[in-house]
Amino acid sequence: MNIIHLPAGDGDGPSAQDLASIEREWPLIEAELALLDAEIAYITAGPAASALDRRRVRRAQRRVLTVGRELTADQAVADGAA
């Protein structure tokens, strides 16, 4: 027996275009989540943070910048083709 009663879909969900946009931006979202994980690990390590922890944060920052730059370039090409 289902105890959660949900109304029938009313069309307020994401459109196909919204889902395609999320799919296109997913590598950036994933890179940002990895950066957040690295920053949390660094902060929680406190004074015991090692060089490896700092390197992990820097690597994650570079990944976010690289993926963001690639996404921007891809979008510029797509806009130029349209």
C-alpha cells in the first residue's frame, strides 16, 4: 500500500530542454562537487592538513576552471553555429 499520495503530473516538471541543459553542464557540476569534497576534507583536517590535501584542492580548482572553460567554448561554438 502506498502511503504517499502524489498528485498526477501537471506539467510543471523540467522540460526536455532543461534536462538537456543539465546533461550538458553535468561535467561542471561534477567538478564543483569534487572541489567541495576536497575543501571539506582540507578544512576538517585543520592543522593536520597535509601537502596532499592542499594539492587535492588545487587540482580540483584547476579541473573546475578547465571544465568551465570547455563548456563556455562549446557554448560559444553552438551560439556561432546557430
